[in-house]
Amino acid sequence: MESEEAAEILRDLKKDERTKVALEMGKIHELPLELVEKIGYNLAEKARHVPDEGTVGVDGIKFMADVLSDLDNTTREELINGLRTSDIKLSENIESNCFIFESLPDVPKDVLLEVVRKLQPDKVITAISGSTSKIKEAAIMCFPEKSRSALVSSLKTKTPDSGEIRDARKLFTESMRDMADAGRLDLKEVNTKFAQRNSVPETAV
């Protein structure tokens, strides 16, 4: 099961049920092999690497963090509040691994600069396609000035599909988590800034 599918399921649950399910998902570390094969191609791929074992390792914390990032802002805030009330330690772990792509402008500039420049420009342009002008500007400004106009032109003509955009954004998530693991970035703090800024709606351009 992909995180966006899980996010859709959680979105449709009642508020108290949503928190209970999220808590259990966050605590997942092992799944029966038969179940893994049923719930998605990606996990089934993992299963094939351990054919002699009865379980497959699953990182419930990161999966739940991905689910949070795929939720709409209102549902995400409700779920985070529910998690904090029910299991503060688990909530801390999940929030510390959650990178919301829309929070890109809230990432410290030095960290964002390093992340963007380590990625292929084409992947960056794909990732920011269809996003708000604020997100596009934050990413484009990380490139050397002489290359920005060409990147803006590429952004105007590029029409990636939703799968390509999602895959490109996953590269940002992985890089931001690496920065967090290295002590360079506090994702929880970034998410808080994003939530505060998000009180004023932005539109995609």
C-alpha cells in the first residue's frame, strides 16, 4: 500500500478511529509475509528479498510520516493532535520524519540550497511542477543566477504526470530526512512554520 492510498483511507475515517489506526500503523515493524504480498507491489518486492523468513521488516514510523505528508492540512493537524494526546513519543518520532513538500519555502535556506543542488535539475523542475509560486521561487533561487532563466523556461514547458511528480518529490523527502538525521534540520520545526504560514491559502500557478 502506498502512503497516498493510506492517506485516503484515513481521511474517510472518523476522527477517533483515525488516531487509533495511525497509532497502530506507526508501531508496525513486522508483517506476515502473506499480508505483505497482498497489500502492495512495493512491499511484495521486499518480500522477495527474504524468501526464507516469515516476516518482512517495515518502517512504520516513516510510512506514517509519509501518510501525514499526503493528507490535507486540516486532517493532518487533527491526526497530529490525536497522536500527541495518545502517544507523545511515537508522535515525536513520526513528526521528526515527516517532510511536507509544500513546506519547501520554510526549510532553512542553507539546507534547501544544499538539497536542491545535490539533485538533478530536471528532477527539481519535475518536483515543483504544479506547485505554488512560492515553492517554485524557493527552489529556483537555489540555482546559480545564470541558469535560472533556462530552468524557468523548462518549468513552463514541462508537463510531467502525477507519478513522475510524486517520484521526484520523494527524492526531496529522502534528502530532507538525511539532513534531519545529520542534525542539520528539524522537520518538526519546519512543519510548525508551514502550518502557521498555511493559515493564508495559496494557489497553484
